[in-house]
Amino acid sequence: MKFKHFFATSMLAAAVVMPQMATADSQLNFGGMGTTAEANLDFRITIPNFLFFQIGSAGATVDRVDFDLGVPPPGTQPGSGGLFSATGGTGDGTDGALTVNLITNAANVSIAATGGNLTSGADSLPFADITATDTGAITVPDFGATVGPVAIGTLSLSDTWTYTYDNTTVYPAGTYDGTVTYTVTVL
């Protein structure tokens, strides 16, 4: 009989203690009406830095800006320094103006522009002959330069970068192609 009583008491004690061992926080109270029990639960959300950068059309498309110097602005001569506006292109950049989107939760970023020269056979034209302007939300870096730190302060910025050809040098005839890579880096 003592063994049965001991066994029953042990089982009851285990049942009372077990919820406390199995949970992170618990409380057991006895009583009548108005008796309460509380348990706390902590939360943690980890959000890493993220970065989205887009120039021109969405997706994996690489847009192109075209300049046709065979159609100069009135009164502009080759090499005279008059700016040429874009005459075509693909996607978002058909008129030399491209939409730029930067979305990040990082406090500061830098933007760099790198690339070789535009080439036509053995001839080359430096990217420095192409001028880019912005409307102020996202500063466009000069070719071969870095802009930064850029304080984001918001999660989403949009701008328009407009490209013109700086007609200061006479180059050999040809179709000059090249790619500039813009790199945004979280600081």
C-alpha cells in the first residue's frame, strides 16, 4: 500500500513539474476564482542588409544608349564641344534618359562606374567623352570614379540618369561599343 501511495504521489509531482521543465517560461498557480498564470515569450527578427540596383529596363536586359553623330545639332561641328543628345537605343534608354532604382536598408552606400574605352576595331573613345546627369536623388558617378558615401535614409530611391556625348575630339569613323559597370557597395 505504501508503494502505491508513493507511486501515485511521485506521478502527481512529475505531472506538476513536467510542464515547467518542458517550456521556456510557465507559471502554475492554485486557487479559486481570479487565479491567474502568466508566461512570457521573447521574439527576435533578424533582417540582413539588402541591396537592389537597376538601370533602365527591369530584369536581365542590358539597355543601350545610341548616339548618331551623322545627325549633329544645328551649328555643331565634329570636335567643337557641342553636346550631342542620344538618338536611340534599346529599352528604357532610347532618348539617353534611363530610370535608376536603388532600394536598400543599408545606412550608406557608394556607387562606382568602371569600364574600358568604347572601341571600334583598333580605335578607342574614352567613356569620359560621355556626360551623365541626374535629377538629384541618386548621384551618377563620373566614369572611373566613385560617389559615396551616399546616405540613403529611405528604403527606395528613384532617379533619371541622362547621357550626352561631349563632342570635344574628332575620332576616326566607326561604330564604337563599350560597357560601363555601375557597382553599388554597402559601406
